[in-house]
Amino acid sequence: MTDALKSVAPIARESVEDRVAQALRELIVTGQLPEGTPLVQRDLAERLGVSQTPIRLGLTELERVGLVEVGETGRAMVSRLTREDFEEIYATRLGLEGLAARVGVAAIGPAELARMRSLLTELERLGREQDVDGYLRVRWEFHATCYEAAGRPRLLAEVERLFWRAERYNRIVLSSRERFKQSVANYKRFYEACKAGDPRAAEQVIHDSTQWAVEAVAELLPVEDA
């Protein structure tokens, strides 16, 4: 853990709890803090240049989104990647994100479509370069442009939480050039559904792409009792 934290600069005082959670999230999802790594508040506070209070709050937030687990002794560690967790996240995304797509497309306008077209071009470039970090960031912007049009902030917030909770698994999904190509193809289908103003088609793309991801990755993950 100490070596991984050396790459992180001390955190400024403003919005310290959010900054702590974000710094730890990035270390976890990029694999610098692998699953099972103990998260000792004292060590984290020393390296990030903050007190243990924002560290504790940051770990609580990461526990809420499923990146950290706390054992019976109260010790925190990076949560394991498991088949059950992956399937549960994606099953929930399928329902909520399908709804977000349906109501978003029903409300989308020319400005949103132009933004999505620009982001799709960026996704195509990032996919060719196999830039996972950039691709994940831009693909959320792409989806959010559609979902925000519905004006349902609670739904959007829950979908976003699940999207980023799934980030470690998303990196496994995007583990080859062929996977990137299939992912980009899914986004092209989604854009065409949005352009056609077809909510049901957009929802179906979400269902199809979610099922594709589960089929591609689930069997590669350990089960929880293993």
C-alpha cells in the first residue's frame, strides 16, 4: 500500500473528504491498491496529509459504493472482485440504466444529439488507442448527456453511482482490442436510437450491451465462497 500511495500528492484542505474519497477510488479502480489490500487509516492520513477523520469518512463512502469492505474487527480493506458482485451490479444497471435511457431519449433535443455525436467520435478514437481511462470517462459523459435530458436527478445519481462502482469490472471487459470494437459498436447503436427518437430501441441497446459484458466476463471471476 505504501508504494502505491507514493504517487499521490498531499490533498488540499478544501473539500477534503471528497478529495480523499476520490484519491482512494482512483488507486483502487486502477489496481494500484489491489483487492484485499488493508486500508489503515493512520497510514493513509499520513501519506495524504490529512487527519484521520476525512480518511474515515472517505472509507465510509467507498464502502457504500462497494469498493471497500469492513470486517468484523472493524478493519477496512479493498473489496474483492467476485462473480456475484459483478452480476448484481450489472443486473441493477440493466434495470435502472434501461429506464434512464428510455426517459432520456424521449426528452433529448438537437443540442444533446450534437454533443453525443462529438463524444462518439472521441470514443472511437480512444477505442482505437485502447485508452481505458479516457474511454471510461468519455463514455459516462456520452450516456449522461442522454440521461440528463429527462430531468430526473435521483435516477441519474443512482445510475452514475452504479457506473463508477462497476469501473473495476469495466476495465476487465475492455481488456482487448476486439472488446473495444464491440463496445464502440454498442455506442453507435445507442446513438442511432437516440437520433431516431426511439426510447425502446435505446433501452434494448442497454440491455444487449449489459448482457454482452456479463457473458464476456462473469465466468472469469471467482465466486465469493472460493
